[in-house]
Amino acid sequence: MMAVLTASEVTELILAAVNSVPGLRPAMLLSQQNASWIPWDWEGSAVSLDVELVQVRVIALCLPLPPLLELASAAIRPTLAGTPWERAKLRLVVTDIDGAAFSPG
């Protein structure tokens, strides 16, 4: 029998999937540097899990966005298999684009 993953474990898997996509990184709600004294999973704040919707906030480090988001979706979707969020809609929200993405070359 397969063990059921917790929300925290699924969040970690989602973050690893996002981090595996070159050109994207999780978008934290607050800068960890500015609030390092608060014991909180800052990177995990980029993920919201709901039975109907899994939302992942990301920052794009390069362009174009559609291929990056397709890669991220393909990396994230398998992490939801066998979890309560397996059938949830997956929404990727680009909260920011790094200025370097607009540089030529």
C-alpha cells in the first residue's frame, strides 16, 4: 500500500519540480532575507493547495513564458498523482519577470 503524502510533502515535491525548470523559480510571498527571524517555510508560500485548484506562483528568469510554463506544468503534474490534489486544476501564476530576461543575448 502506498503512503499518502501530506500537503507539506506535496508542496516540497512541487517546489522541486519548479526548481528543476531552468528559467523559473518559486515566488515567495515575502523576502526571506527581510524576515529571516520568522520561523516559516518561505519557499513553500509559493504553493497553494486546494482540492479544486493547485496554484503555484513563479518568477520568470527568462523569456518566452509559454514554453517555461509548459515545462513547469509537465514537471508539477506528476507530483500530484495519487494525492487529494490529483484532479485539481493547475494554475501557474507569473508574479514577476527578472529584468535580465529582457536583456539581449
